[in-house]
Amino acid sequence: MEKQADETRNQFLNWTVYQIYPRSFYDANGDGIGDINGVIEKLDHLVALGVNAIWLCPCYQSPNADNGYDVSDYRAIAPEFGTMEDWQRLRDETKKREINLIMDLVANHTSDQHDWFRQARSSRENPYHDFYIWADTPPNDWQSVFGGSAWQFNEPTQEYYLHSFAIEQPDLNWENPRVREAMCAVVDFWTDKGVDGFRCDVLDFISKDIRGGKMFQGPRLHEYIRQLFDRPKTKRLFTVGECQADEAYTLQLCGKQRGELTTAFQFDHVRLGETNKYLPLDFTFDDLRNILVKWQNFTQENDLLYTLFTDNHDQPFFLSRYGNDRALRYECATAFAALFYLLRGIPFIYQGQEFGSVNSFFDDIEQFDDVETHNYYKAHKDKISETELMQQINRGSRDNARRPMAWTKNEATMYGFTTKKPWFAPPSRADEINLETDRNSQKSVFAFYQKLLAFRKENEVIRQGDFTDMTTESGSFIYQRRYGESRAIVACNFDKEQALTMPTLFNRENFRFALGNYGEQSPSAPFRPFEVRVFLKT
Ligand code: TEU
Ligand code: CA
């Protein structure tokens, strides 16, 4: 067995990851589409921010039915993103800056344009037919995650194939040993090119039981993951699974004796108060705190690594969903950042968060790109009014987070994203919210992120220390981090102004104010809305 050693695992707690959605990050060659050279040009922005790892969303050849999550060649770079030489240069430039590079691994499905599927669908006798999941009639009533039946009829073979996501994303048949070998070969291809890890897209879908069982977390999942990653070549890798796992299942996937994953994303805190992502949330901040405390305690007791994130390319901005993105935009952006990224775990920052990006508003469905959003529109357009439906879509669409980055305040250059027509309209509030304006502001979210990440870097107590919840008041969150003799206390007040009772040990010992989003304050002064204060004793 090739399990990750404790030293390897613990050093991942020193990582701070920045997630890049390449299409919308920065366009270096002026064709309106973000690209790999654009990432290279902006590496110094990431260094200035203070991150030391990048998760690059899929940049492989793809017809883009789901923006790169429908891969048609796992070993080729999408031409609109550049060439393999560009990618190699990115690898070299990140290495120079000691930035780790994590690639996205889409193992559950391919594009319907992948050569395997073109062959597979042509005849039942084709050697690749068994690479996918077929049935003469749908054996279950599974619905695809993007809406509609998960089974699609295929004319040439008179069969149905399974697609857990879009119709253009047929699910691979992991029960076929050749599929598993092919996917291990993909992992090896990129590992040999020097990547530091993989973010594994919907990894818990690769095993399923189509006869009466579940669509994901099927009986052979652990075996498949070990085949991918529990090998001499892969044991150094950082692997994070996108898995919708509860505590018990997380322990099975990420337990340090398991030889499966380094860590996994869990989504309790981004699904908080959600019935349907397009409808208003019904939550309290105490619920949010309780979820975070639950996972901190659980991962600590079981020696698991945890991921700290609020945003990604599949969510509208957290700040708009759970905070006040108008009058208190700076306060919320900085409070959420401090609250999450000073917990025990590995921070993941999504592009745009570092200057307080928020949701957009567009009133026409034609101004949206995402397949999931369009499916939702089609399914509801005859059921509710257009105005109501567009409000729902603006609230819940993944496109909120996928619009081009607003680097500057200059509308003529599409806010510094491209010199030509961008592939997708910039955020509707880009005039007000862009990196340049933010950096020139007295209340700069970016400057706060810099301080926060520098604070993490300087203090082992934040990176490696343990966690204790110290909250006494509703509507607030106070926690302590402890490492050897060092202590840090993070106190965050949510939306209402209030005085917070600080932990008694805090009053006795010699803590100093280290960081805050309302400037230096004494512990006893009442906290203002979304005020955060961090105190340190070394
Ligand atoms: O997402 C998986 C997933 O479950 C999402 O579909 C999520 O539930 C949804 O977007 C919430 O609205 C991964 C990728 O992150 C996503 O971008 C892909 O579209 C999807 O897999 C299929 O590959
Ligand atoms: Ca480009």
C-alpha cells in the first residue's frame, strides 16, 4: 500500500489554493477568451495576493457543452486556451514561484465527441461500446443533475446511454477494467508532466448501481479511487474529491489509512437554507456557525484534512447569497474571508473573491451561457412569469461566478479582461466592483486578503493548530486556535451590532490585536455588523 505519510499530509495545511476558471480569467491574445498565457501573465497578481497553489478548471479539448467538463481529449489543451507548450510554460512559471498546480480530473464522463464515445455509439460490437453504460430500456427513473431523464436514446444501437449530467456528457462504465486503466493512464500522463495534484470532478459518481441502487457512492467507489491514487507514482499528489459526503462517508474517503483521497469538498454550508438554489434562502448565521463547528470538530477528532471555501464556479457568489452585497459589501467580504480561512483546513479562494465580487443581474435568458441555467429556464418558462423566472435565475445561476474577471475600471477594454469582444458579458456591476478600484480604495478587500494570507503564512498556529469553539452569543462566532504555546482568537459578529463576551482566558492572558476589518478595537467594544477581530498570543 502507498498511503500518504503524515508529513506529506500535514504540509498540505500550508497550501492556499486559488481556483481559476480559465475561460473568464484573462485573455492574453485578444480573441475574447481567457487562456493559459493569460494565467501566466497574471501569476504575479497571485503572488501578491499570497497564494501558493492553483486549481485550474478543465483546459482540455472540449466542445464546451458544459464549458470544459465535457472532455473530448484528456491529453490535449483546448486550442482556444493555447497549446501544450503554453501549458508547459505555465508549469515552469508556477514552479519558479513555488506555486503548486492542481488540474481538474473529469473521470465520471467524457464528451459525446470523445473518440471513445463516437466509436462506442456506432455499434454494439465496437470495442469501445463497453466504455459507457447502456440499456435496452431505462432500468431506473434517474434524473440528470441538470434536469430531465438521465437516459438518452442512441439511434445506431437502439439503446439508451446514461448521462448523470448533460446529454453531451455520457457516463463512463467504470466496471470495465479498460476504463479504469485508461483513466489511470490519464492521471499518469499529467503526473509525469509534473502536476502537484488533482481536483476530482464528481468523483463519487464513478461507482453506481443502475439496478435499484443509487446514482452515486456505489459499492465499488473505494476500490476505484484506490486504483487511481494508491500507487507509488501518485502517493505524493494532493487529491481533492468533489463528493457530496456526510461525516461517515468522508471518513471512508479521506481517512488517512484508506489510501483514497487527501481531502474532499463538502457542501453543507453552501446549501444552507436552500430548498432549490434559485429560491431565497432560509437560514440563520447560527446555522452556518454550527455547520462549521461540526466539521471542524469532526475532521480534527478523526485527523482528516478539511477544505475551507465559500465560492466556486458552480455557485453564485457567497457574499450575495449570505451577506449584504450593497452597503456592507466590504465588511461581509472580509468577515467571511477571515472566518473561513482562519479555520483549520486548506483555503480555496475563487477568482474574483479577492476584491469582493458579487452576483450580476441580466434580464434576458439569452445573456446566460450555462447549460444548467438554460435547462432550468426551459423547465419553468410555462409555469411562472418571465420576471419571476429571471429573478430566480439571477439568484441561482452558475453564470454569476463565470463572468470575465474585472481587472480594471476601464469599460472600453472590458475591464481589462480582453481587447476584443469578450466571450461572455462582464459582470453587471463591474464599473463599481473591479480589482483596480478596489486596490485604490480605503476599504480594499484585496488589501485585507493580503494581510489575512500573510497572517496565515506567518503563524503556524493558524496553519497547524487545533480548533475550539468559544462562542457564547447567538449571531456570532468566536473560536480559538492553539499550537504549542501560541493562541489565536477569531471573533466574528454577524449582521446585528452587539457586544460579545470574550473567552475568560482571553482576558487573563496577553493577547494582542492582530487583524480586523474595522481597525483596531478593544475586546470589550461592541462589535458592528460583520465585524471581525483577530487576537494573537505567541
Ligand atoms: O459539478 C457537480 C455538481 O454536482 C454540480 O452540478 C452542482 O451540483 C451544481 O452545479 C450546482 O448547481 C461538477 C463541476 O464542478 C461542474 O461545473 C460540472 O458541470 C459538473 O461536475 C459536471 O461535470
Ligand atoms: Ca484568448
